[in-house]
Amino acid sequence: MKVLRVPEATIGRLSVYSRYLEQLDKNGVTTISSGEIAKGVGVSPAQVRKDLAYFGEFGTRGVGYNVKDLIHYLHRILGLTHPWPVVVVGAGNLGTALCAYRGFRDRGFHIVGVFDNDLLKIGKRIQDLEVLPVEKIPEVVKEHGVRIGIIAVPQQAVQEVADILVRSGVEALLTFGSVAVRVPPHVIVRNIDLTIKLEILTFYLNFRETHPATWLEPNI
């Protein structure tokens, strides 16, 4: 079996490229060069070409890329050619904010269920969704064919919720905080730890103060 190894940072940049191109498309731009993409998103032209080269040849030398075609290719690569139903577990501040975030729907991620075990939250509405008890997760996952779950619960409950989602058939989890969840090999997990992001910022600020004669280029 052929194995394609693509750096995760590349996948993240492809998402950035596609959103930038969509904005250009709305503004009537029809063709664009790697240099123009690079300038628009803050990377080098060589980085743009390298990222795209993992997936084949795009564009025409000396002409550039057709914006609509490149958007189509990037959507296909990122799996965005069809909607993705998503469930959110946790109806607190974070879960509520996630359900209200319009950017998910704009990219094809449709939240079809939000769950909590707090009796004071169950039955309330977040946007157009009723908060359901956790026991309803398997039913909603099966009904909508959900493969992605977002866990927005206190840290001590993350593993338990992950287990419930996996047993229900969810194959990809997005978690928050510092807890590393244990899942079967076929389940994809990605974690967002905002503390780490803040500490990266303080590292650069501190380095700037303690090494004023040295320029440290952030590797993004």
C-alpha cells in the first residue's frame, strides 16, 4: 500500500489557502500566482508550491492558478465536497460558543446535536438546537451518520465522554485542554490547548526581551 505522508502543518495551510481563495473568488479574481497567494496568507511562494505539490500539479507555468479550479481541488483534498454532521458534548460556555460559531456552517460543518448531563441545561436551546441528555448521543449519531465529535466538558470528564462517542460510532474527536484521551487506533483525535498557544506567545516575547540582538523567526 502506498503511504502518503503529508505534514499536518501543510493541511492547516491548505485550509488557509482555500479560505483566502474563496474571498478572492467573491471579489471577482479569476487567476492568481503562488506569489500572490503567499503574500495574501503570509508564507513564501516556495511554501505554497511545496504544499500543493504533495497532491499533484496545479496551475500553468507563467499563468498561475485558476481560482475556482484551485478552490475545487482544495475542497476535495480537505474533504469539504459534502457537509459533515458534528455533535458537541458540553453545553457550558465553550460548548455554547462553538454551537453559535457561524464559521463551522460556512465550511460545511453542521452541528446536529448538543449534549450535557446537567439537568439545568438539558432542555434549553442553543441556537436552533435543544440540549439533550448524554444518553441520547448514540441515537443522534446513528440518525445523522455523525463521524466527528467535539468534546467541551470539564477535564475530568473528557475520557468518559470520548468513550461514549467512540462506542456510538464517532471516528474523529476534537478536544480542549491538557487531557490526552485514550482511543482505539482507528479514531483520530486532535487537541486544542490554549495554554500552550499562550505560552508560545510568551516564549517569543520573552526571547525578544532577553536576546534583543537576535532575531528568532517564528516557524509557522
